[in-house]
Amino acid sequence: MTQAAIDIIVDPEFRQLIPPLTPNERVQLEANLLADGCRDALVVWAGENILLDGHNRLDICQAHGIEFDVYELELADRDAAMLWIEENQLGRRNLTLDQLTAVAYSVQVRRTEAAKRERAVIARAAVVERHPVTKSDMEDNVSTKSDPKERTRAAVAKEFGIPERKLRAMQEISKHSPDAVADIRDGKKTIKEAIGEIKLAGAKERYAESRKHGTPPIIVRADALEWLSAQGQCDLLLTDPPYSTDVENMSEFVKWLPFALERVKPTGRAYVFVGAYPDELRLYLNVALPDQVLVWTYRNTLGPSASMRYNNNWQAILYFCGEHAGPLDCHQLSEQWAVHDVNAPDGRLGNRIHKWQKPDALAERIILHSTKPGDVVFDPFTGSGTFLYAAGRLGRIGLGCDKEWEYR
């Protein structure tokens, strides 16, 4: 059938099921149509005249007056039409594996829903006929593509050549963020990015829940030095300042430390986390010599492997003890080692909301060692608030600031 014989309807819901072309793909398609004409017929739903396949070709052909043919496809209903569109997309070669996975998952869901509808029809007919429905009746009457065996994740993965783990990930994504499924299908994000967003949202939710316990800290948006200059004294300075990888002029930046130490009571202590970089450590040691350099080490996260260097899985903790400070309150001998072996928050487990976030267990350990209930804890580089919320859970008063407000 030619274009003149039919008035084609573009349905927005049908069109959004189709992953869009990239700009380069669109340019190439237009060039091909102008050079060779429209060699493949557009597919429409017979009787409804709704376009099923060829949306981009239709746009270009109408814009340039290019003739095209139309093929009418008989389909039972709107659900069958949407299933056909998505199954047809799985034959496209320009989609990424993640895009194909998103479409295949949607096909699996539609097949499942089609099977449920068919079974409901069979069951209702049996009631009318007063005839008991057996499992065999169901299998005989439900179409092959709606059969439970064909709808399993493994079967769909095998049919479309997609790793089953990716379909499993899509199922998890659809539970938490249905909009992300469409974004993956359209190439706006990857499965890995969507899973990361879900884990981050979960971590933030759990973190928000933890903030409901204990004494809420007072955190303001401010520069560290300006904030410290307006404070009294604290019993504990516990902080994790930006590292040399995030600071333009580190030799100037480290001067915050002597100023901050003046705010610690003679009976108090300070613990300052420092990156595992020799130049950074040297700069800090030049401006304030600690009583001891502690080490926090972790074994669960590593960066890219290096051929000429060892992987860093530790950070230094500069430990300052006031001249009138009492003994450390360590109830376990294993916690009094200079090296603290505590796993880092792990994005793969969904318990990290900040790239330099410290573990709650380490924060609580330091606070318990060096303070008592009611003591004041300062953190002028609050970040996600790990240290101050830990202080609040343990009955201490947490006060802090941060210039950035992304994690508040």
C-alpha cells in the first residue's frame, strides 16, 4: 500500500517505546533516504492506521517529499501492538547492550501480563461453563509466547542473547526507579549508573534515619576558618579536610590546622585525617607536629592497579593530645593499636554517599576513646556528617560547618 492510500497516525505512547536515534544516526538515515529512497515499508496497525515501525523514516520522508510504502499488520489490541514494537526493536543493531536489556525486560513484563490476561479469560469462561480449570487447560490455551517457561528470565536472556544478570539488574531498577528503565532504553544512562543511583538513594535514606537518633548536631554552611573563629573550645576536634587532590594550593590550605588546634581544650584531643600522599603529609607535619601518626587501613576498596606503585589502602590520622588530657578510654586492647583496620563505606553495598566518607564504626571508636557524654565535638569540614552524627548517637554535642552543601 502506498502513502496516499492511508492517513498514518503517530501515537506518542507508541513512539516513546522506541529508543531515539543519535544525531549522527539521524544524519546518516536522512542521507540514505535522499540517495536511495525509502526501500523498506513503514509498518502500521491494520484498521487503526497507527504507526508501529518507521517513525524516523516518516519524519524525513514527509520533510523531503520522499515516497514510501506501507505494510498493514493485524494485531489483537493495543497491548499486542506495544509488545510487537518492543520485540521489533530487539533486532536493531545500533542499540547498546544496556538499551537492548531495557527493551528485553519490557518485553518480558508485557508477555507476563499477556499471559495473566489470557488465563483470566480462560478462568472466567470456565466459571460460566461451570467447568473446573486444570493446569493442563491453561497450558493448552495460553499462547506460546505467554507460556511461563518462555517468560522466565533465563529464557528471555537466551532468546535475545542478553546476560541474565543484566535482566536481573533491570528488574531491581524497575522496582525502585521506573523512570530509569526508560532512560536506559533511550541511552541516557547505563545500568551501572542506574544501580549506583539506587544505592546512593538507599544510603542517603539510611543515613537520614540514623540522624534521627541521639542529639542532632548543628551544622552550618560556612568557611572553616570563619566558622572556627566564632567558636569557643571543644573537647574533640575530629575532621577529614579536603585532600591535595581537591585543593589547588595545599601549602596555604594546611594553615587552617594550627588555628583549629587552638580551639581544642588542654584536656581535649584532635584527630585529623590526611591523604596517603607524601607531599601532603609533609606539609601538615611542617605546620603542626602531632603526638602520633595513626593509620586507618581498609581492605574492601582499591583504585586502579598501578605497575610502578603500590595501591593505597590507607590514610594517615594526625593525633594530637592535650597536655592535660586523661587516659584513652579503650575498652578493647585491639582498638589501641596505632593501625585501625576498618572497612571503608562501599558504593557496591550502597552505604556510601560521599567519595571520602569515613566508616561509622571508626568514627564511633575515636569518639568513645577520647570523649565522654556531653562533650563538644568540632568538625569544620563536615562533608556528609559522619563524625558529628556519630557524636550525637553517642550523647555528645556535635558542631560543624562545610562550604559545600551537596550532602546536607
